[in-house]
Amino acid sequence: MSNYKIGDVVQLKSGGPTMTVSETNDAGMVLCTWFDAHSELQEQAFNQELIKPYKKATQVGII
């Protein structure tokens, strides 16, 4: 069973583009889609252990 659900935004633990989960399966594989630098849609399956939820960086205010 996957820890992710369709529509989750994720990123590889090693970095890279943000991706959207488009499919999961009981074997722990997560199908992700994203747009590359040429605005072409890409799709790849990853083991769920290789990805993490994407957390947008927060900006610290300047006083």
C-alpha cells in the first residue's frame, strides 16, 4: 500500500522537479507526472521510498 494518494505533490529525496502523483499500487510504486524544462509532460514510476512530500520553502520576513 502506498503512503501517497492521487494529486499529492512530491519530489525525489535527491531533489529535482516537483511532481504530481497520478497513480499508486499495492507494490509501493508511485506514478508521477511533471513538466520538463521544455514544457513537455513527463511520466515515471518511482518506488515510494525514493520520493517525499513536497514542502514549499517559507520565506523569513525582513524587519
